Amino acid sequence: MNNDELEVPMISPILAAQAGVIPLKPKPEKAARFAVGSPNGLTSNSWRIWASKHGDVYIACRDNFKEAKVSLHASGRWRMGFTTEAISKNSHLLPSDQNRAWEVWDQPPISLPNTVIAFQLVFPTSELAVRPEQRIPKEWKDVIFIEAAPPGKLTILTLFVTVGDMVLTHECEPSFCLASLDIGGGRYAQLIAHGDPENDLPQLLEQSVAEAQKQAKTSGITIPDGAYGYFFGKRENGSRFLFGACIN
């Protein structure tokens, strides 16, 4: 067996926390990078989260879906949409008179003591689709791999905005703090990886994919094999979420 065939071990979050590897605490403008799944098998795309010097928090995909990002501004005015770089490179992404933000919303109210549930990335194990040979080293450098969920469960990365660097844990599912970003004024953006029941996500996923396929057919677009899409949603508490799915 050569070095290219050696399996990369998954690191236990408990051991990583004991060793001081997590939570990651990047300085402003520096990112924490992560993906869900085993480095030896199928994974999600590679993602990153970072904060600006002004306390704005951003979430973006690193190896695909690069044209968009989540922007949680310190002002409390939040948005999801195309990046300025994407628009400058491809003016056909949207009409010139259209806002590059698909969705703009206000920071949700506090739903836990001194804590706002800000945003979620939802990863159904059935939709992990990136193969090892598709991972370009530059775009996958320093990525922390998070274990995929067992049947009937989801792996979710929830971003909380807290007053103080408090310890957050899921009340009944496995969880750990992947990153804690100091965003000023005694506030922190904490990214918690945790399990969650699937609930109605499989139905939402099926409906979203069917709608995407219908829109493509109506527009005369042929969806290529292996196509993958992301879908945006809203929770009852005002927070937003994003999940990916295989479209064809």
C-alpha cells in the first residue's frame, strides 16, 4: 500500500477538545474550515466561517457554490446572496437592476438565555456526495472532518451568537463546539456541531429537488448527471438554514 492509499483517521471531538485543538478560535479575517463525512469516503463540500474586524460573520463554501455567502452583519441586518466577486466575474448571474441578495432579514430575537440561534447548515448523510479524488488540496487545506449522522439523524452545524464565551451543548444529542469567534462587545459567534432527528427533512428535501427539476424542465435546462444544489429555508424562530441535495 502506498501513501496515497493510506486511510486518514477521524479524530474524536472529545480527544480534540482535550488536546486543545477545538474549539478553533481564529483571529479576525481568519477562517475555521470544516466538512461533514469521512476523509476516506463521501463528504459534504468544504465550508468556512470567519469574522471581520468589525464583528460581521460570514459563512461560505470553499470548493463549490462559491458564488454565494451568508453575511451576518454586526448591525443585525443579515443576508444570503451572490458575492460581489461572483457578479463581477459573471454578469449573467442576475439582471443589473436586481439585488444580489436573495434574502435579507433581521437578527432573530434571543431564544435561549443570552443566545441567538443565528444560522444552520444541515447535512443529511444521504446527500454527502464529494469523493476523495474530487477534493483539491488547496481548497481542502486545514479542514476538520465531522462525523456523518447515523440513519434517522442529521448532522447540523448551528451558529449561535452569545453574550460571553459560554459553553453550549445539545440537550440530548452528541455535540461539540467547533469554533468560537470573538466578534467584539463581549459577543461570540459559536459554531456547534451536533446531531438532530431527521423529522420532516426527508420530505422537504424531496419536495425541493422535485421543484428544482420542474423549474429546469420548464426553462429548457438539461440537468447534468451528478448535479448538486443548495436550498434555503426559514425556521419558526426566525433563523435561516441551508441544506444540499443531489438533483440528478
